Amino acid sequence: MSATAGRAGPPAARRELAEFLRSRREQVDPRDSGLPPGGRRRTPGLRREEVALLSGVSSTWYTWLEQGRDIRPSRQVVEALARTLRMTPAESEYVLRLTGHGGAAPAGAAAGMPGHVQRLLDALGPSPAYAITADWSIAGWNRAYERFYPGVAAVPAERRNLLELVFTDPAVRALLADWPADSRRFLTQFRAEVGHRLADPAVVDLVSRLEAASPHFRAGWARHDVDRFSSAERRFAHPEVGSLLLEHHQLTPADAPGLQVVVYTAAAGSESAQRLLGLAGPPV
């Protein structure tokens, strides 16, 4: 098995890879890997030499990897480490991207909001919808979303970031029916998307602001958890119309890959659908 293939990515990605591997290693129960539980362990989880043995690499080389050395593991090795550390599919994708084996990063959004994407949002009628850039800045929204979250237009453009609003805006916190779980979900999905771009100035600035502003974010960020987005029903507590059960969708326009379109829909004929219609008000 080849351990290396060229040079590693930028220092920020190597540092993130090192910290992520360490955090996953500490969460694996040795018994789940077929190892005897005996012997005193200074830290929970697997030892470095155990990860190396189970993955078919040298202990010294794996130690270098956790130290953020300028090496790049082959895809075969990354996949072996993912199996040893019992990573989820989202976590496996994350380490592949950190080591340069995943898909290319999405292109940055063009300046301003593309007109055709804005028209798509507007055509969604009573379904709240918005578009975010690669760093989760909110680039545009429809009238239904502005009624759903009235504060979006009042937030200064340089602070109109979805993750920042989740952790710092009391109105968003009140809107999310289960804020502790919902905020963690947003954080893990954000990290999965930007982990390979942690050195980008916009990401550095955002993370620094949130670490200073939110102990909950700071603790969650330190755990290095990542997860995929999945369409599912989410519960909201709207101050005007009450409880809303909405399905959460995320789409990427083929001709604007730097944007993600997020849409909330209600089941036809449901109470939530009626409440969305009431929230939207008469057509303008």
C-alpha cells in the first residue's frame, strides 16, 4: 500500500486533517476494532500505533500525519484510515477532500445575485427560499423568506451569513424549534463544506467572529464534527403563524455552482401549507 503521493495541501488543510484524525481516533472504542481493552490508556480511543497497524501504514508515518507534516496520503491509505476510524460517509468524504482526493471546490459566486436565480426564487411563491454562496453568505431571497425571517433585509450585507445568524441572531434562535440540535446540524454541514478552505480569509474571519461571540459555536467547532446535508422535515416556531413543519431542500444551479438554493416546502393540504399562505399575504 502506497502511503504517499505527492505533496500535501496548504498548511490549514494539513492542520485540519491532523486535528480531525485525532478527534476521530479518540472516539473509537478499541473493542469495536477487535483489540483487547486491557492496559491503562492515557487518552480515550485508539492509540496512534493501533491506527497505523489496522490501516497498514507505519506508526511513524501516521504520527507525522497527525502532526500536520507536509505529506499527502494516497487515496487508498485515506480510505483505509476511514475504515479503521469507523468514519461515516460524510466524514470519509471530508478527509478525501482535505487530502486532495475529493471533488473540486465549488467556484465562487459571481458578483451580485444572478438574475435568473433570483427569478427562480421569486417563482417559488409561498415557499420560503434563499441562495447562499460557498461561505454561506445569503446572496438573495424571495418575498416568502422575508416574511418567514423578517430580519434578513435589515442585517448589514457583510454580516448576512447564514451560520452567523444561526448563532448570533435571537430571532433566528427563536425561529428554530430545537435550536441546540438545529445549530449543531448547521455547524457540522458548514464544516464539511469549508474544511478544505479554512485558510480562505472569509472563512477565517467568520470562524473568528463566531468563536468570540458564541460559546456554543466555539465548543461545537472544537469537536470537528462533520455531516452531509439531507432533505428532511424541520420544525419552526414562527412568531406570527405558530408552528410550521417544512421540508428542507438544497439545490445547486448547474450554471451557478458557487450558489446553493435552499427551499422550505409544506405538504399539500397540510396546516403548515395553510399557514405559509397566510404568512405570504395577498400577492403584490
